[in-house]
Amino acid sequence: MNIPSFRPNYYSLDDIAITQERIPCRTTQDLHMMGFLDASEKSPNLSNNHTLELPLWVMLTQDDRNPHFEALVPDVYSAAYKEIYQADANYVELGALCKFYFELGMYLTRYQNNNSVAEMLYTTAQERLKGLKDLCQNVGNDSLNVASKFDFSERLLFNEGTKTNKLFDDWLQERQVHIKSTEIAINIRKRKRSPDGETQEEQQ
């Protein structure tokens, strides 16, 4: 399983894609000759308290001592959506709302004084994992639109879960499944070998 980095990782393509996501923000000061950052702005300058959308990496690379922009929480992490998730998180097409819902949300927690986004991520993930587990065990679920149903991390878990469930089912049905020795078992056999190359069991 290709596990993505949940912290800034320079060499992770997944992490780069996440930080390319655009988030709402507002200017904290007048910015001269920066109007090109907002396609809807006709003035060459950006005034103080001007709202626009910028890639997440812009916010992450700011100088904390003199930031030019203040990050705002996107609507999908607002109190209105929290009520929707609490009603039944499994019916929400999270991938259609935000394809990097959990990863982006974890980045946004640093821009909040309270823990509302962190709590929302935890409760939503806790509830959706139950349904995700059931879907992984349903091998006849061909009509599921994985791209719109799940966000990025959920798709990784779903693909790995369905693959593992199929291997387990094949094993139960006594189909041809190659079961490999664990690394611990291999190391134990190596330690049992004598200097002449025979194992202790062979010597007996």
C-alpha cells in the first residue's frame, strides 16, 4: 500500500497534489501590484481584507512574522456541513465535495484556534470507516462510484481492503494462493543454521 505522508513531504507526489488545492483566504495588508492573484479583480492592487482563493502551499510558505494572507476555513469544514456529517456521514459523497478532504483538513487545523475541524475529521472518519469496511467485503459492488463516494485516503483504504478481502476469500475457498513466510519466521530459520550450512533440525 502506498501510504501518503500526513506531514509535509518534499518527495511525496500525493502531498504536492494536496498542497495545490485552493483555499479561501483574505489579505492582511495592502498588496501593491498583486491584483493578478485574483482573476476577478480589475485593480492592479489588492486592498486590505480582500478575499480570494490561493493554493495551500502559498499559505504554508508565508513568513509567520509578517503574513500577507490569512487562511479561511472552506465551507466543507463549516458548522453547516458538520450537521450533515453527523446526520449520516456514510451517505455523503465526500470525494465529490473535496477529493483530499481528510488530508487538507489536517493541514487546516493549524489555522484554527479551536479544534472544530479536528473534531469533525475524527468523528467523520470514525463513522465512515464502518461503512467502508462493509463495502470492502461486498465483492459484488460494481456500481459504486469510488471517485465521488470516497476522498483520496478512503480510496486507498478501499482498494487495499477489497484486494485483501479477495485474497482471504480465495484462501477460504482453497484456490491457489501463495502464502509467504513472515520476515520473523525467515530470520528464525537463518539463526538456526549451523556454520556448515545445515539447520539444527537437519542435524538431528
